[in-house]
Amino acid sequence: MNNSRNPEQFAIELDAGQSVTALHYAVAQPASGAALIVAHGAGAGQQSPFIVDFARAMSARGFDIVTFNFAYMEQRRRLPDRAPALEACYAAVIRETHRRLSPSTSAIFIGGKSMGGRIATQIAAADQDLPIAGIVLLGYPLHPPGQPHKRRDAHLPSVHRPMLVIQGRRDAFGTPEELAPAFGTLTPPAHVHVIEGADHSFKVSGTNAQRRAAIDEDVRRTAADWMRAIMKASESSRTPHD
């Protein structure tokens, strides 16, 4: 695949002759041996500044990054598709990424921003055979704003993969305190990393450019360090011990 700073575009074939566009941000050296698939949130596609900046920064940290558009975004429709269509699209991206990057990539992580991360967890819960090393959630939408009774956590105990949740302290879709009952008792345990003062988009009121850069660095460093730790633990468990 292309090793330049410009991502390589490729198509993901879906059912009924449809396809969506994916982008591969090739890893910088030294490579970690892992790839991360990042799905966009409900209102902005893979070309949003958040997704592009995150993808470029993570590829520079040694990870192959794949982003993609869900079908509704590809077709420039405003409302997201229903869960089965979103899940089928994400599953197709996982399969194609595995095909393209194996065997050079030893671990594939999935995740995304808001809705994209939620669909990643639903995919993992529904199919234990998918090659998923772990899940990176960038602002988990536990419930719609102002509607804490409409929780989106019933499937989480069935995920059975390591999960990292990066959550703003003021997230209207679920504060870290609200997430604790849903993620705190899972097997394996999920790790919740809190961005103090931040909202669902990791924005902090009144911040200057320096503070904004520090938040971005915190998010990216946390994700990279966590994935490397998961890979190290997995390698250790496979290594015979005397």
C-alpha cells in the first residue's frame, strides 16, 4: 500500500451492488504491527477534520489507520441508516482491511467517534469470530442528550474484547460517572480515560490553541499506548513460560 502522507483510497463492496469509500493512512516507521479502523460519527464523514487529524497523527505513531464512510454518508443522506445496515458496512470494512493488511499486520483494532464507536461494539458483540484485538471508543454515546433512560449498553457484556473509552467529563451523551456501571463490570475490564472539562467533541470552553493541542495529544497518546499494551499482553500470553 501507499506509504506517502496522502491516504490511499479504495472501495468496500457491500450487498446489492453498493460500495463505500475507505482511506488507508499508511503506517510510519517504526511500525507497531497493528491497524486501527476508525468510523465516523453520525453527523460528519471520514473527511471531517477530527477524523483526518486523528488518522494522520496515529499513522505517524506507528499504526496503519483505515477510515471509511457509512453508506448513508457516502450517498450524502442526512440521517444514518438503521443499525443492521451500519453493522453490515462496518463488518465489510473489517474483512477487507484484514485481507489487505494481513500478514504484515498482527492485530486489528476497531472503533470510532461517537456513533461509529457504538457500531463497532455492536459488531464485536454480535460476532465473536471477527479478528478484533480491541476497541477504541472516542466519546461513547451512552444515551441521547437529556434522555439518560434511553441507554445503549445492553450489548456491552457480549463484546468480550478489551475496550478503551476516551470520554469528556462534560459529555452530554454520557459522563464518565454514567459510563461506570456499563463499562466497569465487563470481562475483560474496560479502561475509561477522562478528558477533564471536555464535551462530546473533546472541546473545553475557553481553551486556547495550546490547550487544544494538549487535549489532542492526550487522546492520541492514550489510544496508542493502550493498543501497544494490549498487543504486548497478547504476545506475553502466547509466549511459553518455564
